[in-house]
Amino acid sequence: MTKQKKPDPKPKGSLDEMMRQLPYDEFNLPIPERFPEKIMTARAAKAIVHSECWTDANPMLNLSSFVTTFCEPEAREIFADGSFRNFADPDMYPHTKDTEFTCVRWLHDLWNGPKDAEPYGSATIGSSEACMLGGLAHKWNWVEARKKAKKDFSRPNMVTGGNVQIVWKKFLRYFDVEPRIVPLKPGNYRLTAEHLDKYVDENTICVVAIAGQTFTGEDDDIQEIHGWLDKYERKTGISIPMHIDGASGGFVNPFLYPDYKWDFRLPRVQSINASGHKYGLVPPGLGWVVFKDRKVFNENLVFYVNYLGGEAATATLNFSKSSAPILVQYYQFLRLGREGYTRIMRHTLSHAEYLRDRLTKGGRFKIMNATQRIPVVALTLDKSVKKYNEFDISNKVRERGWILAAYSMPPDAQMVNSLRIVVRPHLNRNVAELLADDIERACDFLEKHGGNATPPKLHEAHKASVAKC
């Protein structure tokens, strides 16, 4: 009989051997306060980076954010392949650059741009850069028109609502445009035509209206504003264009409400921005700005460079950037088309409607977005709820991993608090039910034990900017 060989007490690959081979000390050194002096193994550096993220929120449960957190494996591969392609170098990556124009042309068509117009636009670093470019185009056009008419051009202003995202306040300050921000009021959290006569004048470079606002998900009353501006032109002879901030609604409205005129079908709408990394279904960060016609974006805002190998036009605030999100957007448009986007947005909206109906049924919550367009559920507590507030609920459900935004509304509705749920396409009905269960359990707990959360205090500089606006 063959004698059985005794097993190696320390076989290759055992935990003991791996621990002896591991540069264990590297994992236990304190992170230096000054720039690191010594080299570290790739494995150790990766472990430290990962460990510092362990207690961060799970992006899939972060429903305070509009940003995409899921894409298919094929899209991930495209993202990885495009990561090291500098999009600012079309001489080396001409076909990659071509995907941008293809997407711009498709978006111009999606947003019902005129068939006889020359589509023009750009991929940007999120909607913030896109908004800046749209605002600059309108300021430049206004200045040139005023110069041509031999009129003063030193006091441009922009009119928008108090529900705008912070990027517009940045634009107004950075590019020296007077803010004409129409305040909100309890019960109306969007820009309408009601007070435009107090804000619009000959120095208004454009009116910015929102499709899918951050606070409640509602659209501004775009058609009413457009009609008011028509009447204003007939009365004064002054023609004022519109820019539509479609950061969130730009990839929802075309698919769910194709007959709704919010886009280039309205003559005054000269530019639209949208976030590819929101309901465009692309990882961050990607935005788009598209103009109704090439002539809207003044040629003097375009620069030409040749120091990367061949002459290339550049008309963005940013220069070097990864091609990855642009290529993924191209993939998503090809992959899904109108049919796929429509199906995804319909399911997403149905989950938002389920949450809205379920959470308001018990009488604790009231809905803030009377018109449900994009998949956002904006809630405020009924006045009968006395023992806790929206911030308490946000804190309590965080124990279960959910991140829900709680905030006070902008002036003059800052006495109203909101609890907002951004329903993104990766959520299914089962997850929506789990979320509703956890919110209701949180309310039951707070009803019994009370809450003590308070709204975060605004930074003094922010308070000043709000007051100035």
C-alpha cells in the first residue's frame, strides 16, 4: 500500500503564507500629513483607498442625487477604453470627436430643432459648463446687438426663478450679469409669467426657464413665459430669447410627453442644456448644450488651436477631458433609441408615482410637485405632524442606508421644508416598496419618540448672495 503523503502544514497560498508575504506594515502606517515620501505597493495603496470609502453612502441608495449609478457591462467597458483618450485632441482621435457631433445632431432632432437649421453644440463637464456656455452666448449676442444699435451695453441682466440650480448664480457673478431672480412663494415653486413685468427690460439678455427643476422636479411654466415675452415684444419692440435648463427634464420630456412644447418648437427657445449623467443614463460627468442654429453661438466665442498636432476649434470653458462619458452617451443612444429610453422612463415614472401615492395616502405627507413630469417625489409634512420634521425623517432612514434630500426651499418660500426622492432607472418596484416601508417605519418611530433635527445653517456668503439676488 502506498504510504499517504502528509499534507503540507503551510501549503502555498495558505492564509499564513499570504500574511507572511504581505507587506503588512504598509496597511498600518498613518496617512502622512505632508506629501508622501516613500513608495508603496499598488496593492497596499488600493487597499487604503478602498478602506477610506467603506463608510461612504452606497451610490445605489443615494436617492438625493440625480446622477446615474448603473450602466451595463458593455458601457463600463467603453468607459474604461475611453478614459485615456483626451477629447481635446481631435487630430489623434478624430472618430471619437465625431461621436460628439453625432450626439449633438441627434439631440437637436430629439428637441425638435428646425430641419433647415445647422445643429451646433458641445459636450461639457456636466450641465454647469453647458449653462455657462449658453449664458455666454446670450450675453455676447445681446452686447453685439446693443453696440450695433449704439446703445449702452454695460448693464446686462438675466431673468430666472428662485428655483434655479446654483450654477446660474455662479454664471451671473462670474460673468458680471445682473441677477434678476424672481422669488418663490409657498405653494408655487416654479417660475411663471406672474411677475415678469417687474424684472424684464431692454437689458435682459435672456430668460432662463427650467425643465425638471432640482427642488420639486417641476417644469417652469415655459409656454406661459414664452407667450408673455411675445406680448412684451409686441408692446415694446424688444425681442428676448429663452434658454431652457433641461438638466433633468431634457431626457424625460421627449420620451414621455412628445406633444408637450417646451423645446425648440417654441421660437424664442434658442438654446437648451441637459445632463447626460442624469436621465441621459451616463456615468458622471457629462453635460450637453445645443443651440437652435449655428449662428446663435457667436463665432467670436470659438478659438482655434494647433499645438496638439492639427488645427482644432474649441468653444468650451474646459479643455482636456476624458472621452469616456461622451462615448458612453453615444453607446446609450445607439443601444436604446427612442423605444428604449421611452420604456425606461415610463417604468421609472411609474415607480415615482407609486411612492408618491403610497406616502401621501396616510395623510402625513403632502405632495409639492402638483405636475408629475420627471421621476421625482417632492414631499412636505402635513401641518398635523408636530413631533418631527423632514430632516428627522432623512436622518432616520439613513440608518437603513437610504440617502434622501431634506432642505428648506429658496426665498421667499424658505419656511417650507421638503423631503425629496429622486427615482432613478436602476430602482425596481420591489426596492420602491422597501423604501416606502422604511419611510413609514421612520415616521412611526418619530411619532413615538419625537425628533430634534434642525435645518443646516446657510453659510454667510451664501446668505449674502441670496439677499443680493
